[in-house]
Amino acid sequence: MANQISAEEKNRVLFMHLVTMFETAAWQHMGKIQNPLTGKIEKDLEQARFSIDVLDMLLARTQGNLSDEERRYLEDRIRNLKLNFVDEVEKERKQKEAEQKRAGEEGKKQPTSEEKAEQSAESQQAETAEGKESGKEEKSEEAASAEKTESSEGNKGEAGA
């Protein structure tokens, strides 16, 4: 019966195991270690945040009920996870900025088919409006020319009379 452990020791081991489970989940979701089921590095920062939040909640809810060793163990895990989480969020932000910058350097965003159709319609309307204005000017010039011709012919008729 030397292999039996006390209930207190059993609870301490289970507590450490629980903390380690959420810690490992957070590391996996931050993409720091591979998922043992898929063998792949997967990143899901929202899930990482959830695991860290659960550990934070566990620390708050067990306040005053943990030994100094358990409290330090939990606090150290939370602190380390939070520092790494902030780094991962910052990396993701920089990556998005770099992608946006790269897209901007490659040229403006290619217009969608709807935007192309809209631009085409606008340019057709502008051309039509310019054509109408141009037509008015041509008509005015033609009218002025016709008036001059009529006036000249009228003057010739008066001169012959």
C-alpha cells in the first residue's frame, strides 16, 4: 500500500495536469507546437486566447486555495503564454501590413466586373454629354455660318437693286 497517494497529493497532480492541458492547447493554437492529431502546425489565435482566459479564470477562482507552489506554477504559465500570445498577434499584424503593402506595390486593386461596368457606363455618359455639347457648338457654328451666308446674299440683292 506504499503506492497509494493522499487525496491532497492526487488533487495537486490533477491540478498541474489540468493547467498543462490548457497550456499545451494554447501553445498549439499559437502555432508554437504541432497538433499531435494532425502532425501539423496550426494557428488559431482566438482558441489560444480562450485557453489563456480559462487559465486566468482558474487562477482567479482558486485564489487562496492553492499552495504557493501551485500558484507560482499557474502564474508562470499564464505570464509566459500571454507574452508569447502578444508576440504572435504582433507577427500576424505585421504580416497583414506586409501583404497590404505588397498588394499596393503590385498596383491598385483590380476592379471587379461590377466596378468595370460602372466605370464603362460613367465614361459612356461623359462621352455622350461631350458629344451633345460638341453637337450644340457645331450647330451654333452652322447657324452662324448660315446667317452670314444669308446676310451676304441679302446684301448682294440690295446692292443689285
